[in-house]
Amino acid sequence: MNEEQRKHGQQAAGQEDKKTEKDYSKYFQSVYIPPSLKDAKKRGKESVQYHNDFKIDEKFRGMGDNKKFYIRTYGCQMNEHDTEVMAGIFMALGYEATNSTEDADVILLNTCAIRENAENKVFGELGHLKHLKREKPELLIGVCGCMSQEESVVNKILKTYHQVDMIFGTHNIHRLPNILNDAYMSKAMVVEVWSKEGDVIENLPKVRRGNIKAWVNIMYGCDKFCTYCIVPYTRGKERSRRPEEIIQEVRHLASQGYQEVTLLGQNVNAYGKDIEDLENYGLGDLMDELRKIDIPRIRFTTSHPRDFDDHLIEVLAKKGNLVEHIHLPVQSGSSAVLKIMARKYTRERFLELVGKIKAAMPDTALTTDIIVGYPNETEEQFEETLSLYREVGFESAYTYIYSPREGTPAAKMNDNVPMEVKRERLQRLNKLVNEYSAEALKQYEGKIVEVLVEGESKKNPEILAGYTRRNKLVNFKAPKTTIGKTVKVKITDTKSWSLNGEFVEEGRIGSEFLEEAAEVK
Ligand code: SAH
Ligand code: SF4
Ligand code: F3S
């Protein structure tokens, strides 16, 4: 064990007094640092250290020569971006990418723990991979991401999924070379999960999935501890990257020709609060600097309503490359439910915030996340969610049935809402969401919009597809040379989830619509 592992191993050793299902450590000749949700809950006062010294150890160079890797990602954009970093590390080790599990010498499942069905998918996939491992015993199979941070998952894999060779978590992906090396050297499963977040490492290699849109982390972790949510346990405490690093990364992406950047964090509105030497520096200040960079579009996700401040609204209203779309998860329209969720705002406060946003930016599209069937949610409380949806006029929403997550406070609550009722509520909510989405799209008929062309449509290679500033999908015919560029498209008709249109010309509008159709042609 090296110093870094020892530090995190001690956290795990802290659970000695804990009655774990079974102590598997005796089976291990190699690294065994299992997770502990109890440790993951702790929030230390120590300040975040920033490192710029990541490098691949000489002894690992060439580890991947003539070998291929495959990574399947199950989670949010944060997980997608972690996959880009792991792909970067694989390439630096000499591996080649493949998109077929059959061809791969190493398969990683980058998992998500947010709801039970996300977890079930991973266990299903591990079942399929068992056959592959039998045919090709030298294949390495790894499980990483948020599920690895849960002790119940690690125990289940140790007990039942012996085809797995390595388990590591979200805080130590920079140790991938060492973990791979340990897995090659050892017959036992390598388990290295840190329950305490690590420092911020700035110079990890990345292989981005595309060359048009890019993700940029602005912060890691979450300290909000909404009572239903596993993320604060799987991602550790809030740690902001320094503004100068973010600005430099966005500038670099712009110089490479990227057209759009999405700033990532679980709660981007808390950005900067943890940087000690920057007083009162927040997301608004960061956005105010980023808007000066010559890149057509900047988005951010996800906003927590509680920390959404007036300065941010003021800056977003300056538009330019700051697009007219805010994803603002509300979760419920009932103040009583919001209170049990520990969201720390009421229905009224949320509506007040929406009022401010609309007053400053009338053309901004709002989208949201909603959970139905929270423990003991009454019919009236659910109806408050429907009425809030109407009152705000959200353009779209991700909707979920509440899923209990072991280790969170909500999982311990009694729940008197039967599953059929939850399903029925979800259906009613989805019906409303669909009506509002269709209505939002209807407004586009005949308008000329700005579209960032991303490539051929999935269904028909003759047709190109891209998104507007408000994130509406548009399909249209245009020369392939427009891929990666911003173009003007006249909307001819609307589908349930997308818009069809005719290509007008290349160029930016700088807002969602062209005010006067006569301005073109
Ligand atoms: N940090 C983001 C949310 C990330 S998780 C935020 O606070 O806005 C994405 C969404 O998953 C959440 O907004 C919530 O709607 C949903 N979600 C989280 N935990 C869940 C659970 N236990 N059951 C059902 N949905 C959940
Ligand atoms: Fe989860 Fe709440 Fe943090 Fe979002 S803000 S990641 S819902 S705890
Ligand atoms: Fe899932 Fe982890 Fe993201 S739980 S939603 S992958 S932060």
C-alpha cells in the first residue's frame, strides 16, 4: 500500500466495529479497500488540495500495447465525463478503444446508483459478461462509478459476481494504471474504493467523445444531502475547481474549435463557496468571465434552486454565448414534501425565483426534475406538483418514481403509498409534461432558429440533426459541411419531441429565434 492508499484505507479500517455482512478481506492477497457509506457521510473541515502532477508511471507505459478497452457508462453527465478521463488514461497506457465487448481486453462498467433500476441494469450486464469471461479468461472486467461506493453493492459483487476482477470508485480514477496493474498481477478481486473524497487533480488526460460539444467540470461532490439522494455519499464533499483552471480549459476548447461547453456539477450554484481565498466568488462571477470567451454556447447543469442568486440571473440575462435554458430541478410542488426532502426551499420560494428569472429573461426555457411517490405523499400533495408545473410552464421534465437508496434518511421512512398509486401518478404527470412540451414546440412553427449541427440524424443519414439554444432537437436537410457549425433553420413542422425544418444559411443568431423572419432573404 502506498501513502495515498493508506490514507484512504484507514478510513475504511474505521469500520472495524461495524457489523458488515461478511468480512471478505481474508480472501484477498492484494488490495482490499472497501467502501463505507458511514465514512462517506462525514464532511471534514480541511481545505481542498489541488494537484497538477499526474503522470503515468514509467513502469506502466506500454501496459496496453496490443490491447483494447471498452467502457460502458450508465450515469449522468458527470459519469460520462469520468469515462472520458478514464479513456484518456487507457490511451496514455497504450490501449486502443473498441466499441465491442467481444473485442475488448478490458471492460469497465461506469455505474450509477441514483435509482434501483440503474443498478439492476449493471447487475444484468455483469450476468451477460460472465459468458465472455468464460470464453476469454484473460479478459479483465471492472466495476467503477457510483455503485462501487456502496458497500452493499461491493459485498454483492464479491459474493455472486466472481467474473469481476476489479472494483474502484469515483474518487480514485486517477489510480486506474495501478488498479489495472494489480488486477493483472493478482488472482483475487482488486477492491480499491475510497470513502473520503480525494483532492482535485487538474491535469488528467481526457479523450472527449466528440469535437463539437464538451463537458467541463466546475465542481465535484454535493453537500446538500437531500434525504432521498445517494450522490453526497458517492461523490463526496463539494470541491470547486479554481476559476483560472476552468477559464483556461474553456479557452483551450474554443481554440480547438469546440462550439459548446456544458459546465458540470451536482449543484453548480454552490460553485466557489469552498474556495477560501476567493471571497464571494460564485457561479455568476465565473459565468461573467466565461461569456467573454469566443465559443458560441455555454450551458450549465445542474442548478439547485436554493443557491440560485440574483447576480447569476443578472449575468445570464446578458445572453451572448450564455443560452436561454435553465434546468432547475424542483422535485415536488408541495412545501410539506420539499421539507421532508430537505430541499431547503418552499413552493413559494421556488415560484419567487422563477418569477425573477422570467422577469429578467422572458425568453428562457425552464426544465426540471420531479420525483413522484415520495414516502407518504398524499394525492393533494401530488396535485400541488401538477399545479406548480402548470404555473411555471416548464418546457420539459425528467420524471421519476421515488426509489429508496440504502443509507439515505428517506430509505428508513415508512411509506404508505402503494406502487400502483405511484405509477399512476407518474403517468398523470407525464401526460402533463408531454402536453407542455408539445405546446412549447408548437410556438416554433414558421420561426427561424439557431441550430448547432451535430451530425446525421439517427434514423436517416440524409437528414442532419442539431439543437437550438433552448435545447430543442431539430431535423433538417443541409450540406454535410455544416456539421459542427451553427446554422439558421426555418421550422416547418413539429413532432412530439422534435422540430423539422429547412436549412436557411450558416451563421449565428445569438438568441433562440430570429425576431423578424424578413431579416433573412
Ligand atoms: N444534483 C441534481 C440532481 C442529480 S440526480 C439536483 O439536485 O438537481 C438527478 C435527479 O434524479 C434528481 O433531480 C432527482 O429528481 C432524481 N433522483 C435522485 N435521487 C432519487 C431517488 N432516490 N429516487 C428517484 N429519483 C431520484
Ligand atoms: Fe442529490 Fe440533492 Fe445533491 Fe442533487 S442537490 S445531488 S438531489 S443531494
Ligand atoms: Fe448516478 Fe452518480 Fe451521476 S449516482 S446520477 S452517476 S453522480
